[in-house]
Amino acid sequence: MKSLHLKSGRDKSLRRRHPWIFSGAVERVDGTPANGETVLVKSAEGQPLAVAAYSPQSQIRGRVWSFEAGTRIEESFFSSTLKKAIQLRNSLPAHSHSNALRLVHAESDGLPGLIVDRYADVLVAQFLSAGAEFWREAILDALAAETGCEAIYERSDAEVRTLEGLPPRAGFARGNREAKRCPILEHGLHFRVDVEGGQKTGFFLDQRENRQRVRALAAGREVLDAFSYTGGFSIAALAGGARKVTAVESSVEALQIAKENLAANALDASKIAFEQADVFAFQRQLRDRGQSFDLVVLDPPKFAPTAAQAKNAARAYKDINLLALKLLRPGGMLATFSCSGGVPAELFQSIVAGAASDAGVDARIIERFGAAADHPVALGFPEGEYLKGLLLIRN
Ligand code: SAH
């Protein structure tokens, strides 16, 4: 087999089961493997450590398929790894109250660069690494066989593909059907998912249980749902008995679906106002008008995908959190999130603390949020943990 040899002393992270091999750790590569081809990874002493997908153009030169150096990477490897991933989802409580789940969470499910979300009977797959792309056909076959889903839509149109030297690709990889409004059910609530044109794979499944928390907190409250996308938190809040909900979102397409989602659930439409606006400006308008809320949800997009953007991201997080805290009535709550991989939970908390102190608002943390259980985090791969959130109460 073609092989990748590590520099002396650069095998430590691999031995701790971290699945990435950075270019700087590579001494040499034997046999000229193609983009995404499988290589045997060896220590400087020649000890076989893992099998990995080779990615010559990426700073992440290799991504480990298996830490058992004898594992054969072939179609049956993908079938058995997918089977395990699906078994885990079938054992989760979410399986009984939602038909939309993340089936494959990349590195944390042993399949680097592969994301698969299930929306009822439609799968959405993202092949985001050279290795996942190399095995695309085998993975698609295994996905169809293991799930019984005939329709697989590919959303390999994420920015990160370029780092792996791969062009964007989107469209049906298997089957074909209307996929701009896939109906799903989450905790008894109906949503429509635009698998073709929506953000990421169409819906933010990672927030499922946090939407349910907000639902449980919403009774009798006036709610501001900032960065509402297709109305996930807004509809959960209304279902939980919110007195009034204001949903703020910049995307016209997302708001259109939010309105359809509202109509799909038997809820009082007069209690919700949709605002197409920039949250940064809109919060200032609310403040200037002297408006206030009992519950604010802040779920912004990824301001810092990597640590390099953390500084600018910190400014943006501080700004929206400062204004949100000011908009809270005494006793009001703020559910604030960050999905930036480059902003760890501790940093996020200190940004929010800085925002509260600058706002002159006294608040306490009463709960912490993470991603739903169908987004597991491998212990050897802390990068898999990207979503964090705090529930604050204003004194
Ligand atoms: N809470 C949502 C997911 C939010 S994703 C859910 O549970 O489904 C973040 C959203 O913020 C995206 O829909 C994006 O269009 C929107 N967005 C990004 N920048 C914005 C801005 N400055 N003002 C308003 N919305 C913005």
C-alpha cells in the first residue's frame, strides 16, 4: 500500500486518536497516491499506526479512516461504519420524536469529511474531504442500502471543499423528487426543509433539543427570535404558549419558509411578526423605541469558522449580546448561542460576561446548551464540538 511517513516525534496526536495529520508532521509520502486515496500511516520508526485518506492539497494532509492499521478500506468498511452510526441514532430518544436526524457527523462517526442528514425519507449528504469524495460512489451505495432511502441529495457546495482541491457539486446523487419543501416532524411540530436551496443541508438539526428547551420556557412570554432562519425557535416558542413572537432574519427565502412552517402548525398566526432585517441594526431600533422582551434567542451564523477569525467574531458576539441583554425585562431570559468552531465555550462565556458588564446588566447563567446527541463528539476530536450556548436570567 502507498504510505505516509511521519516525522520523528509527530505521532503523539495520532496515538491519542486525533484523526488529522497536518502537512508539517509529514516526513515523506511513498507511491504518489491520488487525491483521497488510502495510505498506510507510519511513525518515523516505521510502525504502522493508521490508515488514512491522503489529501495532497490540504493543510490537513491525511484524515484517518481507522486507527487499526490492518483495516481494509473498501465498500464493506463504509457499510459497517454507517451501520454503527445509524444504530446509535436509532437508540437515541430523538428517534422517537423526530424523523429528521443527523446520521453521520463526520470525524466523530469515524467518517472524516462526511455529513449525512436525514429528512424523513430524503438523505442529504456532504462530501467535504478528498477521502470522502474518493469513496463517494461506495458511500452512496452503502447509504441507500443501510437506510432504504431512495433519494439522496448532495450538498457538496460548502466552502471547505476548495481547501481539499475539490469543485462544488450539488444535486440528486440518487433518486429524484421535489426537495424544496421536505416535510419533517420535530417534537410534534411540522417544518418544511429546503434541501436544495436552504442553508447547510437545509435545517439546523443541532438545535433540536434547544428549541424544545425554549418551548418549555416560553409560556406567557414576549419573545425575540434573532437570526430566526425558517422559524425553528419562533414556532417552538409559540407552541410553548408565548404571548408574542418577533422573528428577525435577513434572508427572504428563509422567512418565506418560516411563514409556511407557521401555517403547517395549528398556531395563532396573529401572535407572530416576521421582520426581514439585519439583527445588528434591528436590535438598535428596538432599543431606541424602548421595546423590551421576556425571552430573547440569539442564534447567529458562524462568525468565526476558525480561531484566526476569533477576534472579529468576538466583537460581533459582544455587540449582539450587549443589545439583547439591554432589551430584556428584569427576570427576562436570554438563550445565546455560538456555532463558531474558532470560539471555544470558555471564550464565548467571557465575551457574554463582557457584554453584560458593558451593558450594565446583572445576569446569571442558569443552563448551558450544546448540540443534540445525534451530533456526537469523539473524545479524541474536540474540534467536533462547535455549538455552545448559555441561558441567562436578568436580575
Ligand atoms: N435559529 C435557526 C438557525 C439560525 S442560522 C434555527 O433554529 O433554525 C443563522 C441565520 O442568521 C441564517 O438564517 C442567516 O440567514 C441569518 N443571518 C445572518 N446574518 C444576519 C444578520 N446580520 N441579520 C439577520 N439575519 C442574519
